[in-house]
Amino acid sequence: MSEPSMILVYTVCPNREEARRIGRLLVERRLAACANLLPIESFYWWQGELVEDNEHVLLLKTRPECYSSLVATVKSMHSYQVPAIIRLPVAGADGAYLAWLQAETVSCLPD
């Protein structure tokens, strides 16, 4: 099976400011063509305790070739000790949208 030409990267930040800072930098560096921030309510186990938090999802639209650099950047900026960073393949993206995404992230390709 061939690798998809677009992926969606899901991560969660503790607040809007951190999600905004990370998302904006990734788009500025063209590691992602687009970043979306969504407020959420989360329940999860951390260090033996059930935690209930208000967080912000950061959805990043990019190409597979940008993934390693994107992850390194997220980890370097993220305040969580173990941030969720999940790579999801995209199937059936609109052709015009996909062309736009490819054009906006071309700088992350190896020379």
C-alpha cells in the first residue's frame, strides 16, 4: 500500500495559548499547511490519578515527509511530559485542497 499524500496529526495542549503558539509556528515553518484549534474537555489517567481537564486539540494538516520535523518541533515546544501526537492517514481528500496542501508544505521536502 502506498503512503498517503496527506496526513492529519492530532495533538492536545493544556491551553489555547500553547496550542496557538505551536500551531502558528508549524504553519510559519511550513511543516503544516493548516492548524486548527478546538477546545475540549478531557478525562485521562496520569501518574495513577484520574484527571479531568479543559484542553485544546491541535489538528495539523501536512504531508508525510514533514512528520518527523513536525513531531520534533511539537515535542520541543510542548509543556506536557508525554504529549499525545497521533498520525492519521487521510483518504479521499479533495484534489484542489490536496494540491494546495502540497504547495504550502513543499519546503519540508529533502533537497
